[in-house]
Amino acid sequence: MIKICRGCGIKLQTQNKEEKGYVKDLSMDYCMRCFRLIHYQDYDKAYYEKDPEAILKKINNQKGKVYFFIDFLNLHEEAISFYHQIKLPKILIITKIDGIPQNISLAKIENWCKKIYHIKEKILFVRNSRTSGKKIIEEITSEKEEKIFFMGITNAGKSSLLNQILEEGLTTSPMPNTTLDWIELNCGTHKIYDTPGLSYHYIENQALIRKANIKSKIKPMTIPLKKEGTLLIENEIFLSFDRDIKMTWYKENQITIKKIYEKKEESTSYHIPENSMIFLKGLGFFEIKESCKMKVLGLKEENISIVPSFLEVRYE
């Protein structure tokens, strides 16, 4: 008998405790990994890589519509590139907007996504509230396609939203890749499929991954930095610039940033045009108005995205 875990979608098995999907017996609904996540917040085995290309290939061989989820702090180029690779009809859903500061309007974000990232489809914004759940249900029930695929960046809140609108028991956690395989759910005459998140996380420090998740309204942090100074993020990432600058950070409030006076010669250089936003995958983004050269240590090039700021870009 084939049985899948109700929480993460993985096939259950009783042979190997070290493999995914292990249960003591097949009468259980949740694998041991999900059981420990739910009851003990045990994140030791919460992270499994899933090949984004394999997920995208499987999606593009289906018929239906994709609801693609990205959280507000991770609207970077790679996340959007995944979205553009989807060949099915789709809409973009931006989550965790409860954390967006008051100085950033949703209309400005929507216009920016359409102009900078060439998003032509509908864009929806989701709060952690029943109102947002109701809006998504209304959207789904109005769809002609019978199959709806929830996919997107890991930790964007797909499973949490499904738990809210369908009262399911999907496993959720602050760690990436909690959902391990496809989970089929019923929503009236529609079938909804919760899919594994597209993983982009470079952070190996699990405590930092949990810390970076948005938990409250973001308090923008404006930091003036002298040419001689360096910015140290979470004691792991070093940023320095070739001129005096002032930057505004948008991140989870618990992420620590401090100034030090120490230059790292082995760092990588980037040109920053004026009025830019620099996304650091998994950690948020900051805005710089001045054109400058930025040096980075502790972060690979693929984890940095430099785009025009939605706070300054002009619309036609």
C-alpha cells in the first residue's frame, strides 16, 4: 500500500529511520520528521534540497493554473526568473505583506513588478488573515481550470495559507523545504496541489534562517556609512563602499547589522547605479540612492540581486 505523509507529501516507509518518510507503522498519518517538526520544533532534518528545474519541468507538463508565491523580502531576480519559466497560465502572489512598512504602498510594488520584472499577469497580495484566505478562495472558485498548483519560493507561506483556507494539517515551519513532494487537496470542484518550494537559500546556519523570517512589521533602518567603514551583517557578511553613503534596510527586525572599521581585500566588487535596491537572498534588501562601488565578502554573486528601487522608479 502506498501512503503519503499528510504533512509534507513524501511517500511513507517503515524500512529505514534515516531516510525521508519513515514511520513506525503505516497507520500513522505523519512521517517522523513532520511529527517532530509539529510537536517538538525539531529542525535538525527540516532541510532537504529539491531541484528547481525538476519542479518546473513537472509543472510545465501539467494542465491547469499556477499560483506562484514570493514573500515581500525576496522579490529578487532569481525568484522572478523561476516565475517566468512557467508556461501555464499563472498569477503572482506576494506574501507576508503584514510586514511592509507604511512608506511602501502595494500599488507602488505592483507597478514596479510590472515595469522592472515585466509581469503581465494579475498580482495579488496576501496578509496573514482570514480576509486574504477568503480572497484566494474566491479567486480559485472563479477559475475555469480544475487544477490549481501552489508553487513558489520556499518559505513564502503556501502551506500556511492552505491550512488556513482549507483547514488542512500540512506541516509548516520557519525552515525551507518543509513540503517535500506534491500534496493533492480538494477545494470544491477544484484540485489544489501544494508543491515543494523552489530553494534558493545559501544560508547554512539554521538559527539565522529562522531569525530571517518576517515576524512583525518591518522597521526600516537608515544607516550612514563612511568610506572608511564596513558593514557587518550577522557576523557573516561584509559590505563596504568607495564613498560615503546612506542606505535604508528592509529586513526582519532581529537581523543584526553593525559598523566596523576593517577592510576585506579578498572581497568582490559590484557597480551600484543610483536609486538601486540590493537584495541579499533570504535576508532582505537595502536601498542606496547614490551611484557607488560596493565590495562584498561572505556572499556569492548568485545571492546578490541589484535592481532599480521601487521607492524611486518613475512610471509612465
